[in-house]
Amino acid sequence: MASLAPLLDLLPEERIAALLNARGNVTVAEPARPFLLAALMRSSDRPLLVVTARSEEAEGLARDIRAFLGQAGAEVFPGWEVLPGEPLSPSVETMGRRLHVLARLERGERFVIVTSAQGATQLVAPPRRVELMVLAPGGQAPLDDVTERLVAGGYERNYMVERRGEFAVRGGILDVFPPSEERPVRAELWGDEVTSLRQFALASQRSLGEVDRVAVAPCRELLGDDRTRGRAAELMATDDDPALAQLAEGILVPGAERLLPLITDGLVPLASLLPAGSPAVILEPKRVRDRADEIMDQVAEWSGISGTLERHYGSLDETLAPAAHLMLISSFAEPDSAVLPADTWTGAAGHPEQVVDRLKRLVEDGYRAVVAASMEATAQRLSTNLGAAGLGAPLAVTAPDAESEPGASVVVAELGRGFVLPWARLALVAESDLTGRRSGAARARIKARRRQATGQLDLAEGDLVVHEMHGIGRYAGMVERELLGVHREYLIVEYAREDRLYVPSDQVDLVSKYIGGDAPRMSRLGSSEWSKAKSRVRRKTRQIANELVQLYSKRLHAQGYTYPPDTPWQRELEDAFPYEETPDQLRAVDEVKDDMERPLPMDRLVCGDVGYGKTEIAVRAAFKAVQAGKQVAVLVPTTILAQQHHATFVERVRNFPIRVEMLSRFLSQGEAKKVTTDLANGKVDIVIGTHKLLQPEVKFGDLGLIIVDEEQRFGVEQKEKLKRLRASVDVLTLTATPIPRTLEMAMSGIRDMSIIDTPPEDRHPIITYVGERDELTMASAIRRELLRDGQVFYVHHRVETIDHAARKLQDLVPDARIGVAHGQMNEHLLEQAMLDFGDAKTNVLVCTTIIESGLDIPTVNTLVVGRADLLGLSQMYQLRGRVGRAHERAYAYLFYPPERALREGAHERLKTIAEHTGLGSGWRIALRDLEIRGAGNLLGAEQHGHIAEVGFDLYVKLMASAVEEAKGQPWHEDGEIRIDLPLNAFIPKKYVADENLRLEAYRRIASARTNEDIAEVKAELADRYGAPLPGPVEALLEVAELRALMMSAGISEAATVAGNLRIRPVELEESRQVRLQRLLPQAEWRPATQTLLVPEKSIPKEGVVGWTTSLLKQLVSAA
């Protein structure tokens, strides 16, 4: 039962009936609507259709209704995010969620369906049995049958599930990501029976927790089944549409869904699929009708342009006509309107003491008070805080019912806003009523797994690779070989002069993809060129490492300010953060605070991608500094970013007596002068600005902390000024340019770094279109975004012609509200343009690349670049990173002029960005590109020549070794370890079929250095590919354990040669020689060559690797 469900009993049936039968509008305060709608559905015993003006309102309302009716109590029915007739299909998530709702209706389930004006006016295919496939532990799921049904339902089969609408089968394991689910699920089967069902994380592919059941709905509204093919073939007789011809062969072209009205003989309103007697509700009728009319105009205009004849939309009156009763809920009271009296907390929201005082008075007056917290930990904290404030509010599983005594309690429920019902003596408080912000913690974050030090290989035949011992070659695939009865898998690397190297799979960690230059020289096997190149780079890394260590040791003697521990206000600020922090974020916050509480000046780098939560770390550090009476300067590269940070900081500290100001060109001279004067007098606590903050006339009363965002974007002069400030003031630097994990580990102890690399779980790939400039494509892209209430960035390349470009765009899309922004504008116009766009007063922003750095507006999910051929690769990545958030599919359109010849470099850049559309292998390569830049920023020198010589991965390894050496550790470099023992150690193709996944598994095993690493890899293989592990895989893990032991002991070979097991080099002191004689009298140790020889007859026939590992442990491990 939902935790707030008992409250529904407080609304009498006769009152519900009176409201439902009211003639005009019913007046209900917005926070009380989820409560009323949940009661209405429960009372009518039928599904309830609710229409809001916009899609984000529908999502929020459904979330709130679930607090009263449980997770299955409300579903959102989204409209398509594409226009019928576009060469694009709706997203799998949208179609899947729609079909999930239709399947539940068909099964006769009762729940609230929330849709937007667009979802309500869009017609749907008449019901043809929408089958839900239910997976549950103990249930039957024959894999062949399940696979067939998933393919028939529009799911795509892959080796690895990375997005909604995909499934994968590996042995007895089925991974599937139904569009209606929050996370993908993994079913483990024994024969046809599901033995385990659990969610898993996309980023790590590791299991999270068990689930009871999952309902899998189809994810395509138009299926290429026999019935559809037959109907398409019939229609071809009178219609020469090429999409029909392909559909008749079972091929679904992008955008084929426009044919649904023809295939199904006409679409019907959603309301017609509800059981007889089901009511419908319109929230804010005027807004909904206006939005519905706007949509109908847009659709009509698009149909005229595109020539689409099929009917996909109907007017609101037509689509809601089948409902048995229509209830209109409004915020405005009319003379005859019925009213559900309810008070809100709006006046006190964000002021917890006012809310608590009012709650105390209400409880004394005989009210039941319920406080809803989004998570258990928050609920416990609130209960404690309320108790401390004199209001006893124990934790409860559910809210009180009609029979309960007056009093207060705290329950766990995800609710947007609370309300007071005087007639029911009920006061309901949401978390946001106390904090002033809606909680974003709809789900707890998953436990962070640090990214591995080795990146994924992602090799394709023909790729350049680096072997650490033999140099740069070309990957030529994998091959299985059997030598003397021993089965192994090898990587083939081709070198200059047609030489070939067969790399055993247990040495895959010595091979990495070459990144760092366009056309490196291929190495020759057996020549000294490669070792000379490595020596040159090694010398250079040693030089840099020594400089870094000297710089750091100087810092250790500087004297800084020691901050006191956290204050109660610090805790209050952190509790008001509306999201669940990631473990990485919390670790970074702790590291920053620890630095501040030490007597040395802080100099910490926080590195994390856009949207990973760096700004919140800066807010908490700034707040801590202000609590100690210090001032904080936040330095950002652009005026727009200054404005955005200013808004964030003001919002976060608004409940505290802290003054936040901005110093940028958006301010008039008089305003800027007042800020600088107050800054010098200590009246301003936090100032946010561009490099203006570093000018000589800007003086601080008592500066304690500087926060620098993207330092590499500042000029040499500003960097020098910062370097001087670092000697005495705490400095926190934020960057979105990623730092390689290996380098981060090596830098520990000489450069303070915090890496935030827990990605948002639900990130969609950005659909990227690269092509010739085409006005119809551009217009449909903008219209599509406006149809789903989103916003568009249109990037123009020249300031001189930007206004002309905006006028042309206005002619192309007349109903767009267009704004213009560029760096040469008058300050106030630019500020106003950005504010208007941020407040959605304009929905298309025509701008220069001014938006590329860090601008974060979640409703912008389409990017159009008019001249992408003029941009650098990193600029394109940065720009594309401005669009795309969790639940919206994002689009990037990169155009080039058809009349101009494309330069070779521009063609390569556009090709790269077109291929690297999302979260797969290409994205990782792009990430490495950025990591090279991150390494350059960190090491403070142009490293490209050295990186090009040995490849990025090896360069970073050498750099790490040099830093360790400079810190006083011996130089360490992994050598080639040869293990050639009579056993079958490989990953069978039956167990891991995909070559790249097999390569990744080999690399993970070969990179394991400790028993804990090996246990972790074993658990991961069992989780992802099934248990028990095949014998050859177990043998491979045994080889990994032996290899780790040999590496730590400096042994490079354990091989059977000429009737002996040869182990070398191995140093045996006298006591160990005695032990060897006792253990293996037949064995011989040769001190001159440091070689141990064990006759083959002394070696067991089975378990040879485990036996060798045990022997070495006794001979070389520390006593």
C-alpha cells in the first residue's frame, strides 16, 4: 500500500460525487489535486484520464498521484516527439510507454492516465491485442519463445544492452530494457525457469537488486508482422508510397509510423479505449484548450509543408467526447463553481521554522499532521529535527487514517507539495515545503564503482595498437590455436615488413588502442627503434615529474587559514540539496572540507562531466568559507556562465544571511562600482565574475577561497595572477575536461584531485544528423522540439549576419519565439536575451558558440549548427553536450553548405562526430581525445609529440611511473610475462560470443593485480555471462593469480621447456634453497642464470597452474 493511501478515506464519497457532477469549473488548489484525483479514481472504480497543458506537468502530477495510489496507480501517456511524415520514428521509450498504458487498459486495470494536451489530441491505433510478457522468479520463460516475442514486439537484439528497447541473450542469461522501466533487468534461467530476476546498471553492466516481477510491453506501435505486411501489400495496389513497399517486406523505415492510419483503417481517440463510464478531467481548461489549438495549428501547417495526408490528430472536443463525464478543474473560482477548500504552504515554503510553528498550532488544534520525505534517510533526519524543534513526529510506515488520533508523523513518500484541509483536520507537508525546492531524489543513486584504470579496448580489424614491448602495429583480429594439445586464443598484431606477433590472451593488458597522432610509424619487430622511443619519452616524463614534485614540496611550507569544522547551518544547507548525492560527489565534498580544515592553503582540482554535480561541491565549499567569516571569489570564463552560477548560488543560499553578487559586463558602471566598494568593505560574501575579478582595482576585505571554473580557458596573465594568489588563499578548480584515471592515481600525493565519474544512469545517446543544409529538415527539427514544449539552440557562425539568420529562421518557423545572443552585444540586451531564454519566453536562441562552455538549460534538447564545417572537433563535442538530458531524446543537426567544397579536415571532423553519436565505443574514443587535453592541462606542457611517439595509454603509464619515482619509489614498469603451461585457458565463444566483449573480459583478467581484483572480475563474469564459469575461464583466472604473483616477485617466465618447468629469474637465499630441496628434491636451481628447473615427472598432470602458484608462494613470498 502507498504510504499516503489512508488519507484518501478522509474525502467522503458524497463530496467526490458532488464535485464530479458540478456544472462549471471545480476550484481546487494545485497541491491538493493529486489527492483529489487519486480519490476520484478509487471512488469511480474505473480508469481516470487526466489532461494537463504540458508534458512536464503530466510527469510531476503522475509522480504525486503515486504517493497516494502506489507505483502502479498512475501512468503517463506521452505524445510522439516527432511530427507525422518526418523521416524519423518516435523514440522507443515514448512508444513503449504508450503501449504499456494500452496493455494495462486492455487487461482491465484501474489507474490514473495522465497525458498532455498533445497526448490527448493525438489519435491512437485501435486495439489489437497488446500482449504483456511477464517475467518473475519461478515462472517459465523458454528463451527461444521469449526471443521471438521480443523481436516481434520491436526490440533490438544486441550483445550488450545499452538503451531502452534492446535485449541480449548470453547463455542462460537474458538482459532486457523495457521502455516503461526505470532500469534494465537481468533474468537468469535454469532450463526454461527464471531462477533470478534483478535490475542492473547500464554504466557498469553489474547487477543491483532483486525484483519481484517485470512486465515487458512491445516497444513499437507499428510492427512488421504478417498482418501488417499483408495489409501493406494490399494498399500497394492503389498507393505507390515507397515506405509501403518496404513495409510489405517487413522492413520498417524510419518514420514508417505515419502509415498507421492506413494499416489500421483509421486511428481512434485514447478516451474511446477506456471502459464505459470512465470519467475524464481537464486541469486548467483555458491553458489546455489554448495548447491543443496551438498543436492543431502546428500539425496543419506541417501537413501542408510535408504533404502528409494521413490523419493523426483530432480536436480536444473530439478526442475527449467518448468520456462518460468531463470534469474541469481550475485555479480560478467562478460564481457558481464548486470548491474543494484547501490551504497551501506557499507563503512559508523554504522557511522551515514557519512551517513547524504552524504545524504545532494545527496539532494542538486537533489536526493530523503528516510530513512526507522522499527517502528513508531524509525521513529519519526530519523526524529528529522536528523532535528537536518541539514537535514529536515519529517515523510511520503509512499516514494516519480517519480513525487515528490527532498528532504528527513522518512517512516516506515522493510528493511535490503539501496542503491543509481544514474540513478534514489534515495537514500534509512535502519535503519541498520545508526546503523551498522539490526533491529530485525519485530514486536512490546506485553505488559508485570507480572506473577501471584501463579503458576498454574496442578494437576493430585494421586499428592501430601499441604493444608495450614491441611497439606500434596494426590489429588483425583474434585467432584460436591448439599447440601440443593446449587450446589458447591469441591477438594478432601486424608490424612493418609483414611481421606478425601472436599475443596470448593472458597478456592482453600489454596491448592498447593507439591514440595520439594521425599517421604514426609502424614499428619493426626485433629492432631497437621502439626501445629508443620509449627511452626518450621516459626521460621527458622524469623531468616533468621532478618539476611537479618540487612545486608540491614548496606548497607544503606555505601557511594558510585553518577553517573550523562544519556548523549546523552547513548541515541545513546540505540537507536542502534536492538530489541524492552520488558517492563520488560526497567523497569530493569531504576531501575539499578536509583540505580547508588543514593549515596549508588548499589547491584542489575537481574533475567531472557536465551534469555530474561540480557546482554543488563549489556551493558547499563557498558556504563553509563564509561561515568562517571569509569572502569567496568564483571565477568563470564567460559572462553567461557567471550569470548561471550566480542564479545557482543565490538559489542555494537564499535561506541564509549571505550576500551573493555578480561582477561582469552585465552590470552598469554604477552597479559594478557599488559591488567593488562593498567587496572591499567585506559586505559581499560571495562574488561571481569573469577575469574582471583579477583586475587590480578589485580589492577584497578578507578573501579566503577562490573557485576557478575551467582554468585552462583563461589567458597566461590571469593564470600567473592565480598562481600568486595560490600561495596564501585556498583555491578550488573545477573542470569538465576528463583526467585519465591512471594519471589521477599517480598524482595522489603531489596534486590534490577529486574525480566525479558516476554518470547519470539514464543518459540517452544524442541523435546526430550531419548533412547538407536543408531548410525542410531544419524546420521540421525546430517544430518537433516546439511540439514537445522544448527549446532550440541555433548556432550561427558570424556576428555580422546573425540578425539576418534570425529573420530567415522566423520566416521558416513563424510560430517560433526567437531570441538572439552573441558576445559583442550590449550587456543588458545579452543579459535579457539569456534571461528570456532561461524563462522560456523565447524558445529558439540564435547564438554564436558563446553557449559552448558549461551552459545548462535542461529544456534545450535540439541543437542546429548552420556551418558545422567551420568548427573544431572539441567545439562540436562541447556544443553537442549542451543538449540531451535524462528523459528526453536529444537531436543535433550539423549542417554544411551544399554549394561549397568540404576541406579534408572538415570532412574528417564531421565524419568522426557523426560516428560517435552516443554512449558506445565511439564516445569512449572521443573521451580519450579529451583526456589527452586533460593530461596536457595537468602536466602544464605541450605533450603531443611524446604522446604521438608511444601512444596515449603508454605515455600515461610512463608518466605515472616517473611520478612514483620522483616521490622516492623505485621505477616500475610492467614487463612481458610468459606463462606457457599445459592447460586450456581461454574464454569459449559459447560463453562470450562478441569479440569485443571477449577482448574486454581478457583485458580485465590480465589487468588484475591482486586476489581482490581477481575475485571482482570472477563475480562480474558470473553476473554478466552466467554461473558456473566454464573450466577454461576458471583456468584463465588461475593463470591471472600466478601472473600477479610472478609480477610482484619480478619473475618473467614460467614455461615447460625440454621436459622441465622453467621459472626465471628467481633469486633463492640459502634458507629457500633448503626449502626447495625439502619440497622437490629433483628440482635444480642455477644461481648463475637465476633459473629454477623442475622435471616434468614431478609436476602433477591436473591443476598445474595452482601447483606452480603454491610452489612459488613458498619460495618467493615474504616469510
